[in-house]
Amino acid sequence: MVATRTAVVVVGAGPAGLTLANLLRRAGIACVLLEEQSRAFIEQRPRAGFIEEWAVRGLEERGLGEQLVAKAPRHEKFEFRFAGRRHTFNYGHVTGQRHFVYPQQLLVTDLVAQYTGEAVFEVSDVRLHDLTSASPAVTFRTAGGEHRIDCDFVAGCDGARGVTQGHFPAESTVKAHHDYGIGWLALLAEAPPSADGVLFGIHPRGFGAHMARTPDVTRFYLQTAEGETEADWPDERVWEELQARLAVPDGPITEGRLIEKRILDMHNYVVEPMSHGRLHLAGESAHLVAPIAAKGMNLALHDAFLLADAFQAHYAGDPSRLAGYSAACLPLVWQYQEFSLWLSDVFHQTAATAENPFLARIAEARMRRLLGSPAAAAAFAELYIGSNADL
């Protein structure tokens, strides 16, 4: 077994792990980054990419956002399609902030390229040891054999299916979970966008969404029933439902060849606290937010900023920031969870017409208030763009 030592072992090379590792290196704190997949895989794996302006500015201020700011399109409005009509919602006008559209794989590619520390890809059998001692360790395997890294701390940034979350003891950890009871069919189509930006279709047949990706490729989502699989959605049915849920008389949906089709389960969870001994979680290791409100990558960056600041304070002689890391993260986590749950009701309950007409009418009433009340619109816009996120 090859044994080495570092200050922080970062497990997982997603947005949280890569941002944290970069910031630690820039602060002169030694770290090693471990990733189960290959570098090519994480740089090519398609993922969503709506980044809120506060998160972009946080990357920019820390020297990590140059490519993003230079290349990413900006969105400051979207369109509800409800009751057969268009309803443009200009949240940029209300908040003065925008979304930057930058798919996660592009951000990951940027962050890998900027990282100057040690990174080990294609690791397996990652195990954490002695987390409640002053000398934790991480062991793992590569094609070259077995390895051990002794360290001061471990940062668990390996996502919902990673190993680090499993090291939290059940007797002192709460994993709060919510299942929406529906799915989303995620689609990529070789078709020009039917609108400049995002369309949200609120319809009795179910929710639908359109998101421009490139001049020739469009992302779509369709609400699906619990238990449905991709096999239940042949191409003909997909286009029939997209036209029904998203098209309006003066705004048809452009069709094309479907190149991706996968069902996403809609559920949320939060691990609380986000720290155990010398292990601190960040990103989806600590909390999962269904893609309903496009909050996941933003929360991952928020965690990484706070955890990097806490590690820097610790090595400068102030341990209080690290001790308070979980408490500092969780208010925004829960705020975004609450908004995701509220937005789900708006998006999905209109489809409950037959099963529960009461909830369907409540959802319609919420939509009318959102479209008709400036005060309601302002409150929604603030949460949608995250303009009250506190760094």
C-alpha cells in the first residue's frame, strides 16, 4: 500500500469538489482530489446548467469564473404557457439579476483545467477511517494498487450515490426526505429552439418544459406518472404531449430527432447536520433538490464557498467557522427546498383535475395570483433567481 499525507482529501470531482479543491490550493492548503470516474467522463456527461448570478459572481471574485462569464448566455425572463396563452415573466426586471446558462460539464471542464493540485481519477473502493479522531485517513484502489492518504479533514463531495454520506452515524443524523410521486422525462432533441429561452407549460395533461441549449439542440421535460419508464414514451407520444402542453396558437413546438430520453425521479433530501467529526459534506452528498427549480448546482457552489472559507479560517487559527459550517449552509438549503416544493405544486397539481379537482383549482389560483399580483411576482422572482442568497 502506498501511503501519503495531505491536509484535506476531497472526494468527488463535481462542481462542489472541484470548486473547493481549487480554492484550497489557491489558499496554500494541500489537498488531494479523488474521483471515481475518468476525467473524460466528467467533462462530457450532460447536466443542467442554470447558475444564479450570485454564484457566478462568487466564482468570478475567487478567480474561477472567467470562461463562464465570457461564454455563458444570460437569461432574465421565461414564459409560462397557461390556459392556451403566453405569459412572459421578466424576473431580471424585478430583481436586476439573471441566470447564466452554462451546462455543468462545461463548468467542470473549466475547474479541472484550473486545478493545480493532485487529482486521482478512476478510483474505487474508497473508504474513510478514524473520522472522529485527530488523524483521519482515506484508503482507495487504482489500477496501480492500494493507496492510503492520512489527512486532517475529508470533504465529501461525491454526490447522492457516493460513499461519504454513508459514514454519518444513524443515531446522530437526520436524513429528511420528500418524494414528489411523479417523474420527469428528460429529453434532448436535434431541433432548433421554439423560443429564445425557457418555456413552462402548465396544463391539465401535466407539466412540460422547453429550454434552448444550442441553435440546433433543445432540452425538453415532460411530467410522467410514478412508475413509468422510457419504454412507455415512444417518440410519437413524446411529441404529441409536448405540442399539447407547450404549444400555443402562435407558438408551435419545433420537432426533430430525439437523442436522449431518460426518466428522472423527483425527490429531495437533506442530511443534517452536514458534518461528522472530521468529515464535512458539500453538494448533493448533503442535499438533493429535484431539478424543478434548478437549484442543485447553485447550492453546491454555496457549500464549496463556505467550506473553503472555513478551512482557511481553521488553518489561520480560527476553528469556529468550521464548527459552524453546517449551521451556515442549512438556511439556504431549506429555503431552496421550500421553494422547490412550492413550485412543484404550481407546475404539477394542475394535472390533478380528475384525481383531485380541489388541488387542481388551487394550483390554477396560485398561477393567476402569480401572474396578476406585482407583490406575488416580486416574491417569486427573488426566490427563483436566489437574489437573497447570503454569502
